Amino acid sequence: MYYSMTPATFFAEMVSPRFNPAAVLDISQSGKVLVISDLHMGAGYRDDLAHNGTLLLDMLEGYYWQEGWTLVLNGDIEELLRYSLDTIKKQWVRLYQVFDRFQAAGRLYKTLGNHDEGLLFELNYPYPLYNAIRIETGIIPLYVYHGHQSSKVYTCYNNLINAGIRYLLKPIGIRNISSARNPNRRFHVEKHAYRFSLDNHCISIIGHTHRVLFESLGRFEYIKFEIERLCRDYPASRGADRERIASEVWALRFELSKLKRSERRNVPRQSLYGDELPVPCLFNSGSAISRKGVNAIELTNETIALVYWFIEGRGKKFVSRGGYTIEKLKGTAYCRSVLNQDRLDYVQAKIELLGKSVFSGYSSGVLPGREESAESASEILEELEPEDD
């Protein structure tokens, strides 16, 4: 169950043998898991979920429930900083009925975020609440947690922040402060989650920042890698395939320019990886409150995928331009597209190969093939260091 802790304690507890067994979901033999976060369910004026509420209901009820998926709600589901739980429940009766159905079938898991931590004080709340959920895949362990726990501000002073937002900012019309709107806070959260996953050779699935990540790459970084791949494929392509690659590169370049303008930040300066190769150990399901659709993570015991749900004709342009397969939910105007997908054994192999320093295992500082002296190793390390400008 959920209890408050410092950031250091939180990460230590997740890999402890004492990890709550009730918060372990085993899909190593079979099973399908949907991870979704940041619904920010409200009531009435300025309800963040209003844009996608019907879409969310139909995708959960008409697709994931029908297909036997387990639902993991990864924090900030209810927007308790601005509304009471009673008013939220009245506004979203049908959505709670869907949650009830998953819960009754043993297919609902729920973590807490900084916007719904007040659920701890709600009597008779019907769903178990956790700090984190461990998912056993038989290949690599995954930890699902909201992500705000990496910040002392939220773990130590969240109640004070909540009171300030509800009783000071809300009455005068100022929106709540969010890491999703602050690149520095986003970077801080992602950096700590990335480091935890790297150190423990596991996968983290977070929310909180509202920024989609797949294999530790945000949309900005992914586009650059994808353009590189397409450019390599272009010389050997012919005919329609060549035209398709050219069209995709143009669409990706257009999307990249839009991201540069919207982010208004120096992306390389805030890289998670520094000069290292990115290790695919961090994923973020994004949020359900975008004006153009809902992002989520789909997980089986063999694969992990980033999916995007949207209303036909109103989705993000890069989906239709980029050659993605679009699946329409029968009897509705709602569409599902898989933006990225990989096998877990491939992800695990990359974490194993890239997650270790090239100098690890050599406590003396001597590299393979240069055992003759510690001075030799020092010379090599100096050669690898960048020169001062």
C-alpha cells in the first residue's frame, strides 16, 4: 500500500525484497497490460479531461476491456488540487463504472501522483493504492510509478503545495503549477528515473511530465534517429519506396521544426545521456489531456509499445503523414495507431550492453590489452577526455 517516503527511500524500496507482494503483477506466462497516466479528471469548468473523456471511455470499454487487458492507472487520475472527489465522481460516473468493472475482475492497479495523493485521506475509496507496481515479464522487471517521487518538493511538501493551489491560486484564477509546463522540472524527473533504471538494469514507466518517452527517447530525439535511419535506407530504395522515404523525411523535418519552436529550449543541453549512448530503460505514457488525443503504453510478456488514440480527422498530423498503420474502433470515429514497438528481449539486450560503463569491472583502472601498467591506463583515459576550448 501507499505511504509517504523520501526520494532516496522510494527508489531503495522498489528494489528491496520487502516490496509489497500485492503490488506485483506477473505476466511472465501471459497477459496484456495498458499503462495510462495523468487523466486529471475534474468537474465542470476547466476540466482537463473534457476534450478526451468520451474517447477514453470508449477505448477502455470497447477495446481494452473487451480484449482482456489489465489496466494500470499511473497517477494523477483525479484532479484533487482543484476539485473534491465527490464532485469528480458525479462528473465521471461512467468512467468510474468502467474502473469498477476492471477492479471486480482483478484487472485494475492504481498508483498515486502528486495531484491525487489526497485519496489517502478519503474513507472507503474502492481501489487499492500503491507507490509503485512491479511487473514481472520473465525477461526484464518493469516498475510503474508516477515519477514525482524523485523530487523532494513533492515528497516532503506536497500537502503544503496542494493547500496553496486550492486556497490561494485557484480562487484568483491561476492554474496549478505543473512539471509538464516546466522543462527544467521535466528534465529533473526524467534524469532521476533514468538513473534509477540504469543502475538497476530495469525498465521504468512513469507519467507526471506529460512528455511521451519511448526507450528513453522523447519525440525530439526519436525524430532525429528516425531521419538518420531513413536517410541510410534511401540510396538503396527504388520507385514507390523511394518516394515514401522522401515523404516521411519531409514530414519528420516539419515535425522537428514545430517541436523546436514549441519547446523554446536548448534540447542538447538537457539531454538525459550526456555524451553516452541512450539506454532504452525509461518510458513515459504521456497523458490523456492533449487536445488531439491520448497516449498510452501497451505491454505484453514479449513486447512494449507506445500507442496513440485520436478522433478520426483530428489527430496529430505526423501520424497520417508518417506511414503509421491506423486501426479504427468499430462503430466509432476513434482510431488507434502504434507509434513505436519493440521486443522486450531486444530492449533487455540493449540495456545489458549499453548500461555498463566501458570501464566497469576494471577496479585497477587498467583496460583490456593494456595490463602493463596503471600509467598506461591513465594515458588512455586522458586521451578520451575532451580538450579544453
